[in-house]
Amino acid sequence: MISHVYATGNQLRWAADLSPGEVPRAADIVLAGLGGSGMAARVGALTAPSIPLTLVQGYELPGWAPGRKPLVVAVSYSGNTEETLAVFEAARAAGLPLVAVTTGGALAELAAAVGAAVVEVPGGLQPRAALAYQAGAVTMVLAAATGAASPASELTAAADVVDRTLDDGDGPGAALGRDLAEGIHGRICVIYGGHGVGAVAASRWKAQINENAKMPAFASEVPELDHNELEGWGTLPDLGRRTIALVTLRDPAGHPRIEQRMRLTTEVVRGKVAHVGEVIALGTSPLSRFFSLAAVGDVASVELARLSDVDPTPVTLLEDFKRRLRED
Ligand code: F6R
């Protein structure tokens, strides 16, 4: 798993060279995907702020879709995720333009059968270990769909930022990830990020700690948490000080009031938790900033698995759950 983390830059460079093929132009876009593939959709969406985008992480198209005829981009690494297949099928039935981002599976077959564009990403990985392939591919698809300039140089710049910070384990981001893992180990990790890049990175951190380290973790975003969750630190101080580690993901290029809120929020929570860590985004584009924050979390999650002596790769509980659902 750690070698895939260190290959993030190479995955982004692969995407920079990708030609997404015949992508229909669109005024609205629906992105459908779950888990690691849903994360790729969210990262891609950060790169396309000028088009109305709706993320679907369920079984159904938004009610407005058949009337407005958006482009539906289905993202599923395996190509076999039932929710994403259901959305793709509903979109096909409604005659909507379609693109599939996948390694194969039923999604590739369905897309081929209806003549939809398929953007094939390299297979053989856990979906979460292929985030940069998929996010890069979604970024390319969104640029093609909106007629925007190729994002190849942003992808390459993000690759350089990630390679510098990880440097195959010798870089400052890798050292920070291992250090933060020491503070999180044996505790429940709460991750805070600012709306936009920071919040998407916080969700990635959470999912990586869940799936790689097999530990509970929770992510929230500022400013929303300043309107509810912050009050929740008011009681049970001993519990927090024994069991919770807070990681804040800071984005100096984000909205200045959000950065101010992040600083003040951390001041309120510090002292109520066992450990506080911080990661600061690098680079200028949303892709660079996201991947610089996520890369540290990826390392931390694999290090947490090592500290707990668990194999980061298999997701036995998730697979068992999918099996139970199929048999139910
Ligand atoms: C497993 C993982 C999961 C999957 C999710 C959807 O590594 O990251 O979150 O991404 O179960 O599966 P796919 O991506 O195949 O559609």
C-alpha cells in the first residue's frame, strides 16, 4: 500500500498524458461514484468550479436530470458498484449523455453496449490506491466536457508537489505523516478541513484511516462545524483528552475567513483532546493543494496500520458486507 502512496505522482503524470476521447459537451454534469471512486469525483469537481456539478452517492439520478439533460459521468474502479450502475442505467433509460471512468466490469460492458465513452484507468489496485489515476481521469473528462483548456500542466504540477513532499518516504510530508500517526495511534481521529480543498482532503484522510488502518475516524468542515459541532466539545472533557486526536488541514490559498476560522476553531478544541496535529497545503492549484494534504494522510494511515500490526490492503468488513447485501 505504501508503494502505491509513493506512486501518486506517477499516477497524476499518467493522467496528464491521457486523452479522454469523445466526451460530449455539457452545460450541467452529474458525477456518480462511491468510496474511493466517489472521492475521485469530488477531487475532479474541485478543478471545475465554473460548471454546475452534482455529486450522486446513491442509487438515483437527481429529479431535475431527465429535464435538463446533464452529462452523467459514472466513476467506478471495479465497474461493479451497484449504486453507480443503477445511476448509469437510469441515465441511459432517460437518454442522457454518458461517460464511464473505470477499469472494466459491468460498467464498461454497459457503456460499450450503448456506445458511451469509456475512459479506462489502469487496473489491479484497491480503488483507494488508484485515487490519482481516477481523479486525474475525471479532471480530464470535465475539462473536455466544458471545453476548458487541458489540465495536463496542473496534473504535472501536482505530481511534482506530491513527489517533493513524499520523496519515496524521505520527504517532509512522509515524515509528518509518520509523526502524526504516532499522535493518532490508539485514539479516534477527528479531521477538520475548510470548505473546498480542505474538506475533501479531510474526507480522504478519514476514509484512508478507516480502510487502511481499520480505525474509526471522523471528518468535518469549517465553516459548517462552527455552527454546531464546536458546541459538542463543551462536555466530556476527560473522554476527549483520553481518546481523541484532532488533525487540522490548513489551506493558505483558501478563503481568508475560513483560514481564520480554522485557527480559532483549533484554539477552542486544543486542550479538550489528547493530541493536535496540523498539515499545511502546498502548491497553488486545487489539485496540488488537495494532493499535498492527502499524501500526508495516506502515509499516516499506512503507518497507523503498521503500528497496529494490520495489513492495510484488504477490506474484509466491506467485502463481507457487500456479500451479505447480495445474499439478503
Ligand atoms: C476500496 C475502496 C472502496 C471502493 C468502493 C466503491 O479500496 O476504496 O471505497 O472504492 O467500495 O467501489 P468502486 O470504486 O470499485 O466503485
